[in-house]
Amino acid sequence: MELPLKGTLGLLVEAKRVGLVPRVAPLIEQLHDLGFYLSDRTRDVVLRMADEA
């Protein structure tokens, strides 16, 4: 079907881009609280991608 694959963090960035969520950072914190592991470097990159750095 040639559908593009996107991970959890990519979906969050895309959701912000299209206006579904106002900010990504609080959602990343919620994921962390639920046990989702994310390195500091990856978190920083995702926040930059979402214009929240």
C-alpha cells in the first residue's frame, strides 16, 4: 500500500503541525511518566522539530 511509517514522536510533531495539539512537550512528559524511554538528546531533537526548543 506504500503507506509511510511514522513513530510515536513523529506523530506528535505532525499533530502539532496540523493544529491537533498545542504543544508536544507536555505529551512527551506524560509518555515518560507512563514508562516511555526517551534519551535527553532525542527529546531535544523532537522539541526542536516541534519549534519548542
